[in-house]
Amino acid sequence: MSLKPANNVEVQDEGVSQGFVRALNFTGAGVTATVAGSVATVTVPGGGAGSTITEVTPVFAYSSKRQVFTIVDAAISALSKLIITLGTNLLTGDNADDDIELLALSTVPGAGSAEVYANFLTPVGGAMTFNYMVG
């Protein structure tokens, strides 16, 4: 006859039971685990909690399938990772009545600014809103 330890630690995700185990192992950069009374709390840093979404509205002087503009932001460095999307504000000028089909969007960060390259299926011009985050 052999005895095995009971699986008596309940694992929860946001308070919802995920099952019972005998041991937990937490790994990853900056991950911490603490125990207070009979409850363990694991803290995982990162995610979107500290991120800020910034809106920028360049005005393209002419219609073109490829538009380039510059974002000026002191938080941007040459090593920054930028996430950028086409915004949702109403469009004006050449784009007011069109469906905008964005094919590609890329950035080249530098010290205090980033060049943004936007490629569209059909020519666009006038004001257009973009949202970005710096990481």
C-alpha cells in the first residue's frame, strides 16, 4: 500500500476555480508570489495597465496610396516599440465618403519621433486619425 499527498491547493483565475494541485511553480521575469494566511497571490507585471493610447491626426495634402507622416513624442526613442492603428474618428476631405482599406502600417522610431508609413489600396488624402502606444 502506498500513500500519495493530497492535491489540496485550489488554483483560481480571478476568483474562479481552475482545479486542485499539490504544488505551484511561478516563473517569468518579475513574477512574484506571496502568501497571506491561507491565500497565495501571484503578481505578473506588464500588460496594458501602464500604457497610454495617443491620438494623432495628420493632414495629407494630396491623395496617394502611400502616405508618410511624423509623430513627435518625447517618449519615443530609437529602441522603442510602437503599436499604431488607424483611428475611428470621422474622416474629412478626400476620405469623407470612402471606405478606407489600409494594406500596411509601419514605423521607424528615432530620438523623440517616429516616421510612419501607411499604404492604402486606393489613394487617400486630407485628415486621418491614428492611435499609437509607445513601449
